[in-house]
Amino acid sequence: MAKQLTLLGNEALGLGALHAGLSGTFGYPGTPSTEIFEFVMSKADKFGVRAIWSANEKVGYEEALGMSYGGKRVIVTMKHVGLNVAADPFMNSSMTGVGGGFALCVADDPSMHSSQNEQDSRYFADFARIPCFEPSSQQEAYDMMKHVFALSEEMDVPVMIRMVTRLSHSRANIMPSDDHLPQNETKSGDNVKKWVLLPPHARVRNVELNEKQPKLIELAEKSQFNSLEMQPGAKLGVIATGIAANYAREAIRDMDAPVNFLKITQYPIPEGLVKKITDASDKVLVVEEGYPFVESKMTGMFGIPGKEIVGRLTGDLPRTGEMNVDHVRKALGLKVSTPVIETPSIPGRPPALCKGCPHADTFRALVEAVEEYPTRRMFSDIGCYTLGVYPPYNCGDACVDMGASVSMATGAAAAGISPAIGLIGDSTFMHSGMTPLIGAAKENANITI
């Protein structure tokens, strides 16, 4: 008999994958996604699962696709900006399809707690024309994995599971299932017209992928993870997605008037359910963690005649940052709650390198060495050493993405900036720093890395 467990959202997702017949996990670390892989890795020997970090997200995605080609169920984990790196195989895998169930577990970071941006990965799923699951709780993150793998194999497409920081890094009680699925048997992906994306093959696969879209919408309409609650006489409708459904439910409890409520956690957007709640409501509030994805789809360019659709686009909810209950309460015209304990104003304290970090000595030496060069520019990279940009080091003039220190230094040198210096760590260098260094060496670029 299974026992109740207290798990992070990321851990619940990982356990759900293990219980759903997982054979391998691939990926690259990045907050807030890292614990998915770490949890699976901690159980790898027990479940006979392959779990080794990949060189970068693109490599991880391709390794996972190769295991899926062999008929096995796999997950690949990364944060939202990591999906930018993996975009090439990701987009093409929607055309090849899968062998065994394929789950892309991507964690977005609204409010940019540890990221360069707060992009919404649902747009990537829509772009690739694949299903997306967006759990609203740790229990759903666990429960969804069997459905994700089954849907992936049934429809022959990869499936995205979109996590967000607040769910990834919060704990809750979950009840695991006693029904653990065995791993798939190995099989060869022997369909060349499916797996080799030569133009004549890809054109056929493109048509087939488009033909799947009505079925994917139908499955979302009937999904146990999407629910529509209609109230007699309700003039207000609330559509809430993923973790934002919890904030919306908590807020509408205090409404005096009845409210129609649609929870969406499986995509494509269930158009029929959206139409039902919109037809029955004079005003619809759309509450989402991330970009106004559903809201913008509903309103299009000119809105819905006779209906008032509000949310992030209209300013009724904040355009950026994480959602919370008070944001929803304010949008509903309810009193915003106040903290039980008022905390005094505390001065801000920026993040800093750990005490004794060897980077500190490097930065001090580097700053001293370039002091006599007023035209110098230092291009940093993604890693804890980026903190060198803060005082007392002030060692860094740009940091954009993984590997950009080498590339930008090369480009800056071509523009006449000297000395042009790149700062990069070992993992970042292996991730995406080696390729631009090859180009810099070929060009004999006047840079120091």
C-alpha cells in the first residue's frame, strides 16, 4: 500500500515518471527545473533508469529522442531558456514523432528569480503543434505522467509538461499510485519515411501533424485535467490555467455573486469549453501564470463582440511577474488582503559569491591587470561568476546567454574594442563556449578568454 509523501513539485513529477515506466532521463541543470533530474537520478539504480547529465539541452533532447526511437519512455528536463538551446531538435521532433513516450519537462521562471527572461513555454508547444500539460498542484504533476506518456505514444508526438517556479519549489502531500507500469521493450525505429526528415518525407509528416490537431483539441476537451463549473445566473466567468487556478479559486470564494469557472491544465486550448463559459458570461477574467497566452487567443485582434475579456493584456492583472491571490482579488474588485505581521523595511542585499570563492581572487587580479586600459570591456557568461559584475569587483559589462562571452568578445574585437575579454566557467564552456572559440581561433580574433 502506497504511503503519502511530501514532495516538491519537481520531485512529484519525477516520481510520476518513474511509476509510469520511465527508462531514461536526460537534460541540463537550470533553476527551477534541476530537482526533476536530481530526484530521478537518486532513484535510478532502484528503477533501472539511465540518468546522466547531458552536455547541453540540445544534446539532452537528442539523446532522449534517440532512446525514444528505441521504444523506451523518456523525459528530458531543462528550464525555459534551455528550451531555446534545444529548439532545433524540439521543433523537428514534432515532425518525426516518437517511438516510446517522450516528455519534455520544462520549468518557466515568472518574475525571473534566476533567469534572463520570463518567457512562456506554452508558446513553444503551440509553435510546434504538440500537446502541453500544465499541472496546478504537486499531485497533478505526479498523476499527469502516465497520461503524458500514453498520449505521446497514442498520437505519436512529444508532449510538454510546463512547470513554473512556485510549483517546482513548493512542497505538498501527494498520494502515489500502487499501479507502477513496467518499462517498454526495446524496438527499432525502422520507418525511414518517419524518421529521416528529407523534404519529401517531411512534407508528408507535416500534413499528418496538421491532421492530428482536431483530435488533440478533442482530447483536451475531454481531459480529466480540464474542468468547467457553471453556476445558474452567473454573469462573470473566470478561466484559470495551471497553478493560477489555485489563486483564482481562493479569490472567488469571497464573491457574493455566482461565478462560472474553467480550469485549463491540458492544451491545446479546449475551444469548446472556452466557448461554453464565454457564451454564458458577460465578462470573462483570464488568470494565467506567465504570458497572456489564452487571453490573447480568445481576443485575437478585435475581441469578442458583446463580451468583455480581461486579464494581463487589459491591465486588470499585472502584465509581468508571478501571479498571486491578491492580484486576482483586485481584478475581481475584492479587498486585497494585508499581511498578518507587518515587517519593517529591510535594506536590499544583493547576491554575492560564497566566502572563499576562488573567483574572487581571479576578479581582483583581472581588474588590477586591466586598470590602465579604459577602453577594455569584459563579457561575462551564465554561472555564479556572473556575480562578479557587482561591487567590489565590477568585473563584467555584458551577460546575455550561455557561451555569449566568447562570441560577443569576438564581435566586439571586430568592432575595434580592445582589450576584449571573455569570462566563462567550465560547464558553460562545455555547454556552448567551444563552438564560438573555434571561430575566434580561425579568425585570430584579438580577444582574451
